[in-house]
Amino acid sequence: MLNNKGLYVITGGPGTGKTSLIEELEKDGLKTVKEVARDIIKEQQLQGGDALPWKDTGLYTKIMLERSVDSYLAHAKEEGVLFFDRGNT
């Protein structure tokens, strides 16, 4: 049973069902925060950028950390239960 307030992180490797679980929680009316990695990869591919996990891991990791912190700070004071989707890349 969940508390009435709290931040929960759904984490795991690629293809383990994190995003599917987050989508189901969202359908059930719970608050969720999507993983930033997919957005970074899409942006970098569209821009022809190097900040990709298979191209420049250091730059990708730096951007991912910055965006993850920004995402957390943007949602940390929300009321109730909040689920974050986070992958291990």
C-alpha cells in the first residue's frame, strides 16, 4: 500500500517494462513523470548531435543528469504520490 504522499522511482534496464508500467499508472489516474532519456536521444538525432549513449557517453550523461535534476525539482513539491520513470543507461 502506498503512502498518501511520496516520490517513487521505477527503474531498471532497457525493455523491462518501466514505461509500460508508468503508462498504466497514468491511466489509473496517478501522477507520473516520463524518463528524460528518450527526449534527449530524439533531440540529438534530429539535430545530428553527439550527445548519444553510443556516441559521446560523457556528454549524454551530463545532459541526462542535468535534465533529470530539473525534472525532479519541477515535480518534487507536488502533493500526493508521484512516480518517476528512470532507466539504467
